[in-house]
Amino acid sequence: MPAALAAVVLGVAACGTDGPDAARPVPNDASDGSITVFAAASLTAPFTELAGQFEAAYPGSQVTLNFAGSSDLVGQLSEGAPADVFASADEESMAKVAEADLLADEPVAFATNTLQLAVPSDNPAGITSLEDAARPGVKVVVCAERVPCGALAARLQAAADVDLVPVSEESSVTDVLGKVTSGQADAGLVYVTDVRTAGAAVRGIGIREAGSAVNTYPIAALADSASPATAQEFVEFASGPVGRAVLGAAGFGAP
Amino acid sequence: MHPRPARPRSAAAGAETARVPRWVVAVAVVGGLFVLLPIAAMALRVDWPRFLPLVSSDSAQAALLLSLRTSLTATALCVVVGVPMALVLARTSFRGQQLVRSLVLLPLVLPPVVGGIALLYTFGRRGLLGSTLGTLGIDIAFSTTAVVMAQTFVALPFLVLSLEGALRTVGTRYEAVGATLGADRWTVLRRITLPLVLPALVSGAVLSFARALGEFGATLTFAGSLEGTTRTLPLEVYLQRETDPDAAVALSLILVVVAVVVVGIAHRVRPLGALRAAPGGSARPPGGHGRLP
């Protein structure tokens, strides 16, 4: 019985992987133009458009996109997920990938993002500034300080000399936005680009000191890429004029 | 690798396994490994020298205490509400009962985040009841109450399900005898029905507690996440994973240990209930058995 069991287990294991030699073409094989791009969730809309434009500009290339929170992507990459390009929403996540020796090249800063106050479209608490959000009784939601958008929110509060008393510290900026769009919260600190994505459900309220808490998005080709040439071209495309235009339209700033 | 165990050593067990084809056993073992391996893999990843500091950090302690507090409250609510629900479902008959039973079990199969959205649209500030509650001065948004509500919502079916099943299994014979001897409904319920199904009530409550403890999606959607107020242990694990995966794994292991203990208790209690119900089985009045699911 143990032998039969081992055979079954090995059989299952063999089905699970494609075999180390079969799937990947020889490195530096320029004929294969398909790449997988791991990008931060906040880049979903602009990178989907950018990938289409890239495929049009480089015939024969094919871009597969994988969006998730930056730290999730770092986790996937360090566990060996196959990818060719990594675009992160913060420099810390990129630094972790660099420390793990997974980068082919130095990362390039290609976009910036700042914070805004999102309020429900009818603005029930009548908020017009960051100071308003700090009033007692106002239900304001931010990211937890342990995640990038929360660290940025803390920097912003320090720069503006405002102390928010949040009713909730969410793990992700989408959860903050969700609390605002559903009307549970009176205000939430989110990225400018999130306010754009949310459309009519929320209103964005600019913050004077937003410029003192800027988030920089780096992009880099990965060392294990099967199509290093295409990966490099995509990095240049995203950080070049086309990328700047698409990202600018989505609300991102220039680095 | 190993020689086969000598046959006589487990003659009784051998007689039982002989009835199942070997490939069935093999598939079952693979299935078991599929469940156990990930748990083992997680245990292997625990940073043991740092385990104690990791699980005793302030935020971890706050999350653990909040989780225990809210889960116990949710379990109590499940018992208070769930026992009458199970009694009505098992001991009365009314039009649409089958439908009601299915609907009551809905939270069991709903993705928790959907439960959270449903609660949000009911009790949220702009929900069906939320605005009425708001004018009464009751605001449960981002409060510990919201956590307890989310936990009760997902845990209630476990209690109703196990208790209703037990009520149907024990049948109504003893209750009928009690009634003919002059006991009123409340006495029958208190002295006959509830003692008979007590083991099922305990195991149902334990399962509800476990479900409440593991609640994540509905809490995240409905209650938010603030240390000491709404950030329960699963939410703390989710947040820690972003920055300190070691801490997340250590806290996960605590939840696994609690789950194992809970499942152990529930299984120790349940067979007892089955045994006690068995003698009545042969003399069960008709109807009590026929509608078993």
C-alpha cells in the first residue's frame, strides 16, 4: 500500500507542474515576445490600456497582466511566480524584490500619486478640508500605518499638522474607498487616482499639503524573464511618453 | 520501504478495511494529505524562536482578546436565537417551512463578503434599517456591535442545523409521554426536549463559536478594522501579512490550534448525543423520522 500511495502522490505532483524544461524558451530568445507584467492594483485601468497600446506598437508581443496589492505581488514573486516586469505602488516593495536579487535592472520611477479626501457624493458631514475631517464626530477612515497608503497618510497628517482620529484603519486603500462609497464613513484618505476610478459615487477634496506626501511608483524588468528584450521594451514604454500620457489621464503625476 | 505490518496485529481493523477497495483508501489518503499538508507547511514556516514575542505583541493581544470577546457574545446570541429557530423548524409545521429552512441556512453557503454587503445594506448608515436606527440615536457603524452582528449572522446556521437535526433524531415520543402525564409545554421543553438534545446544543454552540472566531469577510466589509474595537484576529492576520508575514503565520497557527481544539470538542460531544438518541430510535413515532433531510 505505501508504494501505491507514493505513486499516486507523485502522480498528482507531476500533474501539478509543467516540468522545468518544457515550458520556458531559452533565455534571450527574442522571437518569443510574450511577457507577464505584475502590477500594483491601483494601476489596473492605465496598465490595461498601456498593454493594448504596447501590443499594437510591438507586433508579435503579448502582455499578460496580473494585478494585486504590491505586497501580495512581492510575496508571489519571492515564492517563484514567473513574471517579466514588476510595477510597484511603492519603493519599499520594489526594494524587497531587489533584495531578493530578482531584478534584471535598476528600477525606474514612472509615476507618482498623492492623497485626497474622498467623501460621499452628498458630503453629509460638509467636509471641505483635512481639518474638517479631524473634527470630533466625523467618521473618517484611513489605511493602517503598516501599509503604504497608511504610512503616506501619516506623513501627510504630520506635514499638515492635523491629527485624524479614524474610526477604522483598513488594510487596503480599496477598503477605505468602499467605506466611503457605501456611505458608512464621512470621509476617507485615498489616492487621487482612486477618486477618479470611483466616479460619481464620491467627491475628491484636495489637500493643500498633499505635495509633501508623494508616493513614487517604480517599474523594473525581472531577472528570470524569458523575454528580457520585450520586458525591457515594456519598461521603457511605460516610463516613456506614451506611458506618461496614459497614466496622466488616470490622475497619476510625473515622477 | 517499510515491511507490511503483521496481519494478526490488527485483525479487527483488517476486517473493516477489507470491505473498501484499496484504490478508495488510496484516494482517501491523498484527500487527507491535501487537507493536512498545507497546515503542516504553515507550521514549518513558523519562526519558532520569535513565536512568543510575535503572538504576544500589543496588537496581537488586542486582536485575540477582541476575537474571544466578540465570538463568545456571538455564540450566546446564536443560542438565544437559534434554539427557538431550531424548535420551530423541527417541532412545528407550516406552509413554506422547507423554504424557510433553506433561507435560514443561506449564510452557510454565502461568501462572507456577500454577507457583509447584505448587512451593510440593512444596518449600515444608509441601509434599510440603518437610517431608522440613526434617528433613534443608535449608530453601529465601525463599532464592536457590528463585529458581533457579522459573526452571529455567519455562525447562526451551524447552531440551528445541528440542533434541528438532533431534535428530529430524538423524535417526539418522550415529549408526548410527558404531555400525557400532565406536563405543560414549557415543562416538556425544559425537562425533556432540551436535556435530550443538550449534547447537540453544545456541539452546535462550539461550532458556532469556531465560525464566529474565523469570521473575516463580513467583518471587513461591514465593521471596519480598528485595533481593540473591530480588528479581530483574522483581520490582524490579514494586515500583518502585508508587513510581517512571520507574525501572520504565527497568529494563523493560533487560529489553527483553536480550530483543532474546537473540532475535537464538537466530535467528542456529538457521538454521545447519537448514542443517547439511539434507544428511542426503534420506537420513534411515525412522522418524526420521515422528514429527515
